[in-house]
Amino acid sequence: MARSVAGWLLLLVTSFGHAATFTVTSTADTAGASCAAVCTLRQALTAANNAAGADTVAFNIPGVGPHRITLGSALGTINLVTIDGYTQPGAQANTHAHASNAVLKIIVDGRTLTQTILTVTGGSVRGLSIIGPPGNFGLNVTDGGTVAGNWFGVEPDGTTTVAHSRSLTVNSSSTHTVGGAANADRNVFVAASTALRFESAATGINTVRNNIFGLLPDGVTPAAVDFAIVSIGNLSTQSVIANTISCTGGIALQSFGRVFEQNRFGTTTDGIGNPGCTTERLSTFSNQSFSFNTFANFASSPLPVASTLTGIVLRSNRIVGGTAVPFDLNNNGFTFNDETDADTGANNLQNYPTISESRRIDDDQVLMAGQLRSTPGTSFALEFFCLARDHASCIERVCAGQRRTHFDRDDHSDDGCRRCGEFRTGACRIRRQW
Ligand SMILES: [Ca+2]
Ligand SMILES: [Ca+2]
Ligand SMILES: [Ca+2]
């Protein structure tokens, strides 16, 4: 009996074939089905497609590089192939916490093409500088294909940008992640009309994670994309996690995303600096959730909430700079409270708490008093935040406009505002008195 099971397993392995590695050794664009001592990218992809296994295309092109592979025509479709540009000697995946210090050695240059450069069916693409066609997509990703650790629209020097139409499209009902949790997975998208597009077939779980949009790999210098992400797929299964999205000429996220967490909109990749560019708003839909994001330096409301939308959750987000109402219910500027909160509109025009007192009791406690005049007999979650000591924008935030009245009890500085240095670093306890 044991022998027959072993034989069955052997048969299974044989039927799937063995994964092989095909190594690109030339920047030429010669076609062919074999990958011999001299092997082009096109030949390696064809050979990997023809072989039965889930194969790898590696790189070992002579010379220091970077090596430019200029394509004369589209590369077609690859099935279950891993293309790994980090196998080229000298290449190195990103290790930076929020920018990209990746060393890329392979440029796939499709700037003269009219078609999509490559359709990735399963498998993965890593470690490439992809220069896209002016009128089509760089990559078309289906069936769970992974795209991580690439730069789109910028060459390996980190500064030479090449304008293109669309970097990447996702086009199947499988689960897809663009980027990933690891620093090495971070993609950079610049100089695109639309960086990512999710087509109507993209009905699966789709996550955009840990990427940079609209800034060069240094994480500081603007290199705008018009739209960072556009979707006509299933919005309810889309998440946007821990990306930097800045310098967008059009709507930053158009019809994409239900869950937004830990993203930085309108800042440099450290979440603090101002890149000095315009970042446009997100489009909003009912039941979206925004938490722990930074929204910075917006000229108009980053989240205008139309009067027909409800159930939008906004928790623990950080607002920096800008003059507009950050989360604008009914998209009409500042909206006043109403008695018992009976009105309807965006998020039912939820009333906000009015704070009558906020003062420090000791090093660890702040006393706050106020009212939330809303629907009687209903529970509400209220969030309060402490200013971090010596935060760069502390004085501005405390003293700007009405906010100063929250802190005017004692210990004023010369300009009538409480000194930032009086506030403790990190979490503080707040005594409730409602
Ligand atoms: Ca409003
Ligand atoms: Ca109200
Ligand atoms: Ca209301």
C-alpha cells in the first residue's frame, strides 16, 4: 500500500514538471524559443512559457549596467513565470523604511510600443525599471500575478522620468496585491496618466500596499501621476494600505477602495515633509473606512462627502496643513450642529462635540469638558489626541485659529498660546467629564 502511494505522488510531480531557471545574458531583443548561452529576455520568456514548470527568468548580463532592453514589439503573455531583476549582479532590493533605495540594473524600455508591454498570468515581476508605452499599459496582471519591487516611469538613476499612459492594470477575479508588506516589495509609480487601473473583471480581493505614487524614489521630489489609482472593479473588496500618494494632477484615488489605513496623502514618504506639489482629493463612497492616514497640504477637502453617502468611518486620521475642511460633509464647507442631530445628509450630518474646557491637571492627565448634542439614547465613540512634544508643526497647530482657545488656561507664551513644550510625548490619559 505504501508503495502505491509513493508511486502516485511521483506521478503528480512528473505531470507538473520541474521549475527551471532561464537566464537572460543579452540586452538584444532577438526572438526565439531557446535560451542558450546568449539569451534575450524575449527568448527566456518564450522558453519559460514553453516549459511545463513555474519557471524563473533571471538575469546575468555582462557589464556594470544598468542594462537597457529596448523592445521592438510587445512581449505577449507569460504564464506562471517569475521575472526577477534582482538576480542581475549588482542589483539590490529596497531596504529603506519609507522611500526606495533599490538598486535596479534592468530597464525594460517599451516607450516606442503601442501595445501593453507584457501580460502577467500568475507568477511575478520584480526588480525592473519599466518604461511604459505612451498609449497603453506597462503590465497587464491577471490570475494572481504579483508585482513588487519595481519602478514604473523612472529609470534606475532615480531621476530620469519618462511620461507614459498607464503603468499597470489588474484584470482578473483572483486575489492581487500590488506591492507588499516588506520594504523590498515597494513599487514606485511616477509620470503616468493613470498609475494603477483595476478593470471590471477585478472582482477579487485587491490590495495596494506600501507603494509610492507621484514622488521619485528619494521619497521627496515630486514626479506627478495624474490619477494614482482608478477602478471600475469591485470597490467593496479593495484596500489601500501604507502607501504614500502625493502630487496627483487628477483625483488621487478614483472609485477605488473600501479600506484605507496608514497611508500618507500629500506628504513626502516620511509622512512629515511637504513636497510642495498639489495632491487632489479622493472620491468617496458609502461605507468606506479611513483610519490612521495622514492627509496633508490639500488645497481643497481631501474627502468631500456627498449628501447621498452614509456609513463613512473616519478614525484616528491626522490632518496637516491645508485650509479646507478636511472631511467635508455635504461638500459645502463648514457644517453647523443642529439640535438633537435630526438632520440628514452625508453621514446623516453627524454633530461634532463642542469642547468647553481642556486643561492639564498634572503631567499625565488632561481634563476635558463639553457636550455632544446628538441623538438621545445612542452610543458614540469620541476620540481625543495629544500633541507630541516638540513636534515640528506643534506651535502652528495649537495656535491657529480657534484651536488656541482650547489651551488658554494658563502658562501662556508671549503670543498668547500655550507652549508646545508643555505637552508630553506619547500617549496621555484624558479624564472625561461629559
Ligand atoms: Ca460641510
Ligand atoms: Ca447634524
Ligand atoms: Ca443628523
